[in-house]
Amino acid sequence: MKSNFQHIFKALGAFDYAAVAKLISKSAKAHQSIFYQLSKLTHCETSYSQIQFLRSRWFVMRKDSSLEIVYSNIANELLKEKLTIATSTTLPAEEKEYLSNILDALINFCQTRREMILLYQSILAQSLKGEFADILLELEAVQTRILDMGLSKDLELLGLSVEKEITILTCLIRARIAITRYSFQDACLSLFEAKQEITEWKKFCLEQEYPEKTPSKSAEAKETSGWRFQLFGQLESKAHHKQEETWPNTIKWHTRVLGNLTSKMALYFNTILLEKEAMLNKNDPEKTLWTGLSINYHEQIAAFRKKFGAYRISLVYEVTDDTPFFPQGYACPDTPYEAPQGIHSFPFIYSHPQEHPFKHLPNIISIIQGSKQKLSDPKAAPVHFLDNTINSTYYLMRIDRHAVFIIIFLDKHVQRESNIIDFITHIVTSLRGSTVIEELMKVD
């Protein structure tokens, strides 16, 4: 009996729902009511892992058929089963204890799924505004509760999977906030941990052994050994891409968010990373820095500048009183902080070409301060400003509460040009993470 449950939990955790169905159908007649609830749980897990609960058609369903309610109903039925087992006079004490433990774990598991659904909904709701500080607090609280439950002890890989999922999600949101705050060290640590957790999660799923296991079609790609790829991405083979398609949408989406944030980090901390890359690659550190990343923002920027003749394309960081800014991206403990003042409170963090356009900074600051409302509206079009005095044109669009994307032309654009508006809107939307977050509703 115990092995039957263990095999089912392993298959469930490995997203092998076909194997789960076979294992349940072959299970002993004893405790059929529990196996029936596990069958219902399998259907829920199929929908959950494909993120179907965030698709538009789910929002118009009856409330009593929503995925959160189904998980709640299963938990209630499992609680009834627990009471039945507790009052049984025929079951051996050891069997009663084991069943009681797994039922407790399954009830807690259903509760965590309800919490995770609410967290995904909260993340999706912030796809435009991008304010994730409160969501991070919720994630950390849920993560603490889940890890304290120790679900992996009783539910095998199924319990471990939910622990991995909440840890990855917390790391990704923590990394996003760290990048926005220009905290290089925190961003590195969070992205590295997220990458390691995703890799381990996939590895555990592939290594599970249980009856009726669906054969894996291809092996997972091995990591490239360079420091940069361990921190960021990997040179991906066709076999790797084929393997990626077999994972459920939860893992696919986590991987896409990781890629999006890693590329954003490479742009924000470009100067810091180029110094490190130059130690390893003397010839073309800028090119090798971006190799293997899912989004090559630098290549997009360079191609746009070459085609349309922009003078500079830059990111300016707006320092605020509530967030300390360190040009190197971190500070040693107990380091006294002196906030930048005046023009220095709007430092350039990226420019292409690399020489920052300091003579344009007073104009840029004036435009930012004079266009606060429009720049703060995530639905607003980019700001277009023509300075007739110096015959220069500026296009600005805010990425987050600190960073502003800027394109400078040394000629007059009396009217905003659509191809420039399209480019800056596309790249800023990607840097905001709006596109990858909204994929939650669209991922197949």
C-alpha cells in the first residue's frame, strides 16, 4: 500500500499524469475513496501546471468550479477520510499513522495550491505597474509556511516540487526588485539561486523511478562551464530546446522570466559586467557578454542606432530618497551612505556608444522632471521633445520607478517618428517584464 502512494506522489511531482492514471487504476481496492480524491487531484494538477486558471475563459466560469474551490473541496473530502481512518477499529496502528500523515500533507498541499494561484494572479495584475514589493512579502511568508510543512517528507517529489516552485518564484521576484534598485550583488545571488533551483527541479523530475513511467524523449542539456554561463545562461543545443518543450507551463514560464531578468541585468549592469568579461575575453568582451542570453538588448540597440542614426541610446537611473544608490551596485556592511545630489542623482548606467552623453544630461533631467505624470503612466506613449536651441531630439520612456530609456538624435524631429516610437515601446515593454508576465495568460 505504502509503495502505491509513493509511486503516485513521484509521478505527480514529475508531471507524469498518464502514469498517475495507470497507477491509480491498478491500485488495491482498499482505500479506494482516497485514490478517488487523488484522481481528482491529478486533474487539478494538470490544469494548474498548464496555468489554465489564468486564461480568460477561466474568469467567466462559475465560482464553484474555479480551480481554487476544487482544491478546497478535495481538502475537505480528505479531512473526512482522515476522520474515518482515525475512528477505524480494523486498520493496524502503523497503517493508520501513515495514512493520517499523508492525508495531513495532502490537505496542506491543497492549501498551498490555493495560495500559489492567488500569488500568480497578483503577479499578473502587476504586469503594467510593476510594483512587486508587497508581492515579495507575500511570497516570502508563503515560502516560510510551505518549507515549515515539510511536504517532501510525506509526499515525495510532489511535496518537493511545490517547495521548488515557491522558492523559484520568490527568487525571481526578489531578483526583479534588486535589478530595479540597482543592487548588483542581490540580483546576482537571486538569479543564480533561481537558475540552480530550476535545474535541480528538472533533474529530480527526470531521475524519478516508478512503475508506468513515461519515457523521456531526450536528455537535459549540460551546463557550459564558464562563470558567465553559470550565472546567466547556457549555449543551448537543439536537444535542449526540444526537452524544454516537454516541460509544463509553470517551468516554461519560470525559465522565460529567468531569461528576461538575466538579459535585463546584463543591460543595467553592463559596465560592471564588461569589466569582468574583459578579464576573460580580450578581443570582444561586449559580444561575448551577451552570447547565450535569451534577449540580446545590446544587439537590438546597436542595430537600431546603425539603421536610424541615433547619437546615443542610454539608460538614466533616477535616485530616490528611499533607495540608496551605489555606482558599483553594492556596498560593504556599515559603509556610510551619502546620497548623490543635483545632476549626480541622475547617473547614466548604460550608453551606446559607451561614452555617456553628459552634455545632454541637463536637458534629460529637465524633460524627466517636466514629464513626471506621462513617464509614470505605463500605458502612455513615449515622451518626444525637440530642443530647437541645440537642434536635438529626445525620446524618453520609463522602464521602472528608477530607470528611464532615452534615445538622442542630433537633428530635428518636428513630429514623433513611428518607427522610433515602435522600437522604444517594444524594448521598454520587454525590459519592464510586461510581455513575459502576460505570457501567463497565453502560454500553450
